[in-house]
Amino acid sequence: MSHARAVLRFTLSLRSAGRLCSARFMEGPPHRPVSPPAMENGTAPCGEKRPPDTQETTVTEGSAKIAFPSANEVFYNPVQEFNRDLTCAVITEFARIRLGAKGIQIKVPGEKEVQKVVVDLSEQEQDKAVLKEGADPAPGNQPRTATVGEMCEEGLRVLEGLAASGLRSIRFAREVPGLRSVVANDASARAVDLIRHNVQLNEVAHLVQPSQADARMLMYQHQRVSDRFDVIDLDPYGSPAAFLDAAVQAVSEGGLLCVTCTDMAVLAGNSGETCYSKYGAMALKSRACHEMALRIVLHSLDLRANCYQRFVVPLLSISADFYIRVFVRVFTGQAKVKASASKQALVFQCVGCGAFHLQRLGKASGAPGGRVKFSAACGPPVAPECEHCGQRHQLGGPLWVEPIHDLDFVGRVLEAVSTNPGRFHTSERIRGVLSVVTEELPDVPLYYTLDQLSSTIHCSTPSLLQLRSALLHAGFRVSLSHACKNAVKTDAPASALWDIMRCWEKQCPVKRERLSETSPAFRILSVEPRLQANFTIRDDANPSSRQRGLKRFQANPEANWGPRPRARPGGKAVGEAMEDRRRLLQNKRKEPAEDLAQWAARLKTFPCKRFKKGTCQRGDQCCYSHRPLTPEATAEAAPADCPQTPNQKPPGSGATTGPGVD
């Protein structure tokens, strides 16, 4: 009996000791308290040490110094520095407008001490969307000021929904004045830990607040008017479609919404059904695909905002490199939302000559008493077959057909960047792009291109100045487009454009006998032009940005530039595999490099088709074989160093033996 009691006591003591050890393990070390933000976000505390084998790379961009893993665990693309510089410039001018209504002036380093008169742009276009910020200017001669790096109690609340390393948020805190707070959010715990490290490194903890949450849930939690953000920046990897519904609800009245789209293959027409599922519009393969992508995204934003009696007003829409970037303001107003249908249109594009026609979805007309009556539009604007070439039409859209830029706001940003060129590393390119934007025709959607017009009728290409001069002589307006260096944006109808090209073809004739009677070129050139074009160069045909030699279109910034691979856990191994795959698939449609002897021996393994027909006159000098090949003869005739013959497979189970081989 005593032996049984002793065994029972020993067992109970072991159980209690196990429970105590388990409790201490769950609690963690007593000298490392968990901060409340870390508990809410489910991440490790800020003071947690990284593994000793973690390697970091330090990058300096603008005023920020960022440390990020050498592995591909957190996304970073240096090519998008232009995107980040432009965003800082846009938010700075937006802050000047918002805080100027409250009597607060902002001070930008390097900017001259000149008091600027700021007018809220919303008052010029929205009658009922006036910002109710009713703060009178401060009494006295000295106005209140907001400087870079200091918290402004009445400043802007900024959200970066997908912050990655926190570079953009830290740059906002160190380069944009008039900010109240910046929330740097990311769903990755590793990214949030890196954001905390970079915030401490740049000493902006008083402005930047790291957050780990799903960006959509975070924005849905800030739908209340008092909790909304003044600026929301979305720069996801790929499509932002999943975040747009939450973003239009979480931005304040008259707030700024900045959206980047890098899924250009979808928006440019390679997959129209995918574009419809994401943005609610069909994209077409067109020479104007980049501007069409901008207008599809604006349509999608306005459509989602209309669900909540809100609408968007574009400030700046840019197509650059491999992405597009839009800056819009969001307002609330039921009467303004009714006009949204008349701002969207379908596009009918000919598959033969590329001529396009727009059909608006709605119509706004005046009614007695100064009222506006909205009704459905009438159409279609085209016949089943193209009037120029007889081909069929493709239907795309809906897309935004109102102006995609606010030229007054763009002028403010351009002036600020031009007077302070040392503020950004890409100031020269920003000046060039914004200068072209100010020269664009705001009321003319889409454009044609020089090579498109000339290749359709198979003639030589006129110079840009010659075609622009011909349009100006004919009484039409014409401009460039920042989205394409060969763009011809004009209010001339397609019939006038083809008349001008017919006149050009008379100066550089095309061999008509080589044209098929059913081809678009034959049908277009078979009609005599009704408009006699004058190709004499005019002084106003050369735009100002071109005369000044501004950097309007980006050259390749670095080797293998473009979209980077998605950030993944254990990114180093994935990155090495991606580099190997790039080397493997590079020039995959080209033949592998061989010397002349090897190439001649390889050709000798193939039979000569002309020899079989009895028409080959080369004899032994023919590079192909003149003897009938059997499987045994093929095996004997094949050289030992031949990489592959028709009856011989490469070593291995169909695997490639080197780069450039399918």
C-alpha cells in the first residue's frame, strides 16, 4: 500500500512539473514584454532579434534609407522610383490645397519663400461637393506653417495599404509636409517587422505607424466619416481590383486615391474576359491600349464609387514603363452620380484599319428650369462593316471618356517640380512627362499612331511634323500623348485621316498590283481623297516639349528591368530559381550558337527535297543529303558532336541541355 502511494505521489509531481514548464514556454521569456501593437497584429515585438544568418541590403532613395532582405522576402523594385517621386510631388500639392483652406502654409525644403494663393479645385467643378473644412485663417500676420518631418494636428491622414518594406510611407514622412499620420500596412509579418526596423532607422516613429492586417479589412474598418483617410495609396503586385471597393469607402470627402496597376497584359487586351471580371470592361488590342487601360481603370473606380453615392474626379493619369498610375479625388453627391453614365462609353474598333468610334452609355440634356435630364443614348454610331475598309468591328469598354487629367492641378505639380529640381532624383523625367500631359487634348479620348496609319496602306511613314502640319492645315486640332511617342491625338474624324494618308500615298506610291482586292489597303486607296492635304511644315506643329528637348519617354533604366517576381517566404531560393529560368528561356526561339562545320554536318542529316524531285542542280555542293536515308544510315551519318538529329533524341528524358533550346 505504501509503495502504491509513493508511485502516485511521484506521478503527480511529474505532471505538475510538466504543466509548469509548458506554462513558462507559452508565456515566453520574462524580460521581453510584448507591446500592445504586436499583440493586436499578431507579430513579434519590435525588439526581437533577427536570425544571425539573415543578410540585408541598404538602399537610399530620396530622403529615406531602407534596409531590406537580400532574399526576395519583401518586394522592392528600384525602377518604380519615378512612381514614388511623382506620388510625393502630387501629395505635396494636394496637401497645399487641403491645408490652405485651413489657413496653413506648407514649407518644402528647397522651395522659395513665396506665398502661393491656393484655390480648392473642387469648387470649380462640383457645386455640392465643397469641402466642409471650415477653418478660418489664423489671426495675425504670421500664418500657421507645416514643415517636413513634423506632425501637423490638422494635417493629412495617409494610408499605404500594401507597404512591403515601408519605403513609400517613410518617404512621405520625410519629404511631404503637412501630415498628421501615415499608416504603413502589410499582410506579411516579415514585412511589418521590416517596416518597424526601417521606421526606427529613419527616426519617423512619431509619424509612421506600422500595421499588419488585410488591406481590405483595414479600409472597411475606416468607413465612418470620422475615421476615413485623406490619402490612400494602393500599389499592389498585379491588379488592385480586389481593393477598390474598400478604398472608395475609406477615403474622406474630397480625399486623394492613388492606384497603381501592373497587370498591363490584362488591361492591354491580351485577355479581355479577365479584364471584364476584374474591372468590368472589355479591353481591346489596340495601338492606343495604354490610354485605354487608364480609362478602363477610371471607369472601374467610378463604377465602384457610384454604389455608395460617390464619384471620382481624375487629377492625373499616367502610363509609364510597365504600369499605369491614376490619382483621383472622391466626392459624395447623388446629383453628380446621375451624370456618371454619360461619362462612360463603348468603343467600336475596326479590325482592319483600326478606326474607332465612341458610343456614350448615357445622355445629359437641358430641361426647363435649368434642370438636367438624363436618358439613354442612341446608337450605334457605325454600320456592321467599316465604311473605310469593309471589315467588321470589335466592341470594347465601357471606359471613361471624360478628361483624365486636371490641367490646373498638373500645372501646379509641374511648377513645383520645375522650381525645385533638386528635390527628386527623377525630376527631369517628371518635368518631361507632365509637360506632354499639359499639351494633350483633354476632350479627345484615345489616339492613332504613325506606324499604324502607314502600315495599314503599306506606304512609307510620314514624319511626325508632316502629319501634324497636314491636320493643322485642314483645320483640326492635334497633340501628342504621354502614353506613346508616335501617338497622333486629334479631333479629326477617321475619314479625314485616311484622306490625308491617301494624299501622302500619291507622293510615295504603293504598288497596287501587290495588294489583295479584299485587303484594307486596297479598299482605302481605291477611293479618291475629298480633302487635299498640305504637308508644309508649320511652326506650331512642333510641340513645346519637343522643341525644348525634355525627357518625355523613358529609356531602359537597367538590364532585365520590368516587373519583379512576387515576394515569397524563403525568397532567396525562389530568386535563384527565377534567374535560372530567365537564363533558360532567354532567346528560346533562336537556334543555339554553332560553328560553321557543326552547322554543315547538321544540315547533311536532312534529305534534300529538290533532289527527290530531280530539280537540285548543286550536286555535291548542296548542303543537304542527296542519298535516301534509312534509320541505319541516319545513325551512321549523324556526327558524334551533333546536338540533335531528326531520329535522335537528346540525352535525358526530353530535358533541355542548355539555354536557347526548347
